[in-house]
Amino acid sequence: MDLFDKAQHFTIAKDAMAAGIYPYFQPLSNSEGTTATFMGHEVIMLGSNNYLGLTMHPKVKAAAQQAIELFGTSCTGSRFLNGTLEFHKELDRRLAAFVGAEAAIVFPTGYQTNLGTISSLVGKGDYVILDKDAHACCVDGALLSRGELRRFAHSDMDSLRSVLSKIPADAGKLIVVDGVYSMGGDIAPLPQIIEIAREFGARVMVDDAHSIGVLGNGRGTAAHFGLTMDDVDLVTGTFSKSFASIGGFVAGKADVIHYIQHTARSLIFSASLPAANAMTVLAALDVIESEPELVQRVWDNANFMREGLKALGFDTGPSETPIIPVIIGEDYVRAGLAWRALVDNGVYTNPVIPPAVPPNRTLLRTSYIATHTREQLEKALSIFEMVGENLDLIPPKGERERLKTM
């Protein structure tokens, strides 16, 4: 069989394009954070991970512009050789202090952070134990390592305990979980995970991609639960969400970070973070520390929308953070129709289909920004109501009111 035969038979995306409900790789323009121009008209942006709204913050933009003037557009080399600037070293130090760790090292992307961290630490005879909903980069890091991959049911502590009980007691073990899960918007039960890890002699790594800037006054999942880096072994994070940039980092004990920075191939063999991106993150850290009210605003907006969507009759799943899924179910076509109807009426969401979610959990992923106005959110709810009723995703208003009185 010819290697390219699979490409000829891949038609699902072309079918969606023909039906006018293909949502991916579509260009946005004139984005202002909470709004954007999409398909020729303005939409309220409910599909961004820009949780604190810092991509348009004047201090953050000014820092990036200044860095370009001083250092140009690229470092043209890896951190291992000519690609380390003092900005990078300062960012390593600031991030470690921010999460309360001894040390940190910055990677070019969040994906490469998890890929390199897991594959460098886990070797032959070791085990990676992943939550089944852990991000793809954690899965890929485990697959690239020479260790064994095991998975446990999502946030199920009995399942975690069962998996660990079947692993040799003297094997190296790394439990990897997301702090906040990117599809469901739920928070990992970190205290229980740490307790079980100690029982079985395992280390714990938390991917705080969607937690940094949101949980624990912005400092992540451990802080949210009143834990410290004495409790959690490794924290990873990305700059493409709350930090308004691109890149990632891993933080932990100094000797562990030293080992990772000398053995993680995705760090050593990739060009380093451009100065503008590093300075953007430093400025974002300054803003988070000097304007803590931004964290409260994103929570106020998220709680308002979660309550509003539930009151309309939408299924928002396990969400307890600014990530709020609107669960459609098994009907992929209706998910596409809902996405298109929302866009046409002025609301941008992210449709998510398998394998990113289980077959019966097709959903529209929404997420919220500190700088969303109440007027924008109220308008979005009214559009959700109209689209939901038209596509029979929620009961008609009269039926909803009748049900409330029962």
C-alpha cells in the first residue's frame, strides 16, 4: 500500500467544509482580546485562553516592543549555546520565585516543556502514570521516553491507587496530571494525588498550563490547595495563556532542573525564546503581581457565565474554572451547526470532537477573560439562548419556566 493512501481517503474535514461547518484553521483579524473579526464580522471572543486579557495590556505590549528594538526578532540558537540572554536567566529566576520553587528553566513552547521534561526524566524501567485526560504533550512525552506508560481513570483516586499497586515497588514512578483540564474545566484533586504518591513512592508533576494566572491568586494549582513545592515535585506551565506570549517552563528542585536543562532534547535542540516573548512574560508577571484584581475579574466573569448557561439548560459538565464546556453529546453535525450559528450571530466558541474528547462528549469549549464586559457576556448568553432553542439543545423558555415551578 502506498504511504499516501491514507491522505486520499481522509474526507471528514472536506465533508465539513462542503457543509459550511468546518471550524478549524480559520483566520481571525482585528482581535482586541474580548472581540475579534471573524468571517467578515465582529464576534465576542469566547474561545481564547487569554484569561487575564494581557495580550492587549499597554505595559506588556511596550515590553515586547522594547525587546525587539534592543535584541531583534530572534536569538538564532538554543539555550544550550548562543541562545541564552540575561532576559532568559531573569525569567527562570522570576518564575521559580512565582511558584515557590528552587529553580526553573524556560522552554520555547509549553508543548516542548512537557515533552522534554517527561522524556528526559523517565528511562528504561521507569513508569509514567497519566490521568486519561492529560494533555497530548504529556502523552507524547511518555511515549518518547524509554519508560512504561500507564493511565488511570480521570481524577479517579481508586483507579490511580490500583494502577500504582501493579507497578514494581522499586521502579521509578512519575504521576502526571493537569492542574486544570482544558476540556472539562475541572481541577485535579491534587491533595489526594500527593497522598497516594507518597504511599507508593512516586513523584508528582502538575501541568499548570490553564492554572497559572487563574488558580491560587494566579500562582497555580498547588497554591489553590494551600500546598507548596515541598508537596509537588514538578510544575510545568505555558506562556500562551495568562502570560500573553509563547513558551513554557518547568520548576522544581534545583538539582532536578539542572538535570532537565542538560538532558531535555526539546530544549537543547530548539532555538530559544525570542527576547520579545521573554520580556512579554516578565511584564505579565509584573502586572499579575501589581494588579491582582484581574484574577478576581476572570472568576467573576466565569461564574456569571456558568450560572447563566446552566439556567438556560445547557450541560456545562464538571467545570469549576473559567473553562466552561457546552456539551452537545454524540451528534457531531449538531455541534458543527451550533458553532456556525453562534459565529453567524456574533459569538466565537471552539468546537471539540473526538479524539480530543470521548465519542459521546462532543462539545463547544468556551473560556473567559478578565476584560470581558458584563454587556458582552449578557449579549453572548442571549445568543446562546436563541441558538440553543433553534437547535433543540435546550428546552423552550416556557418549558424552562414551567420546570422551575415544579
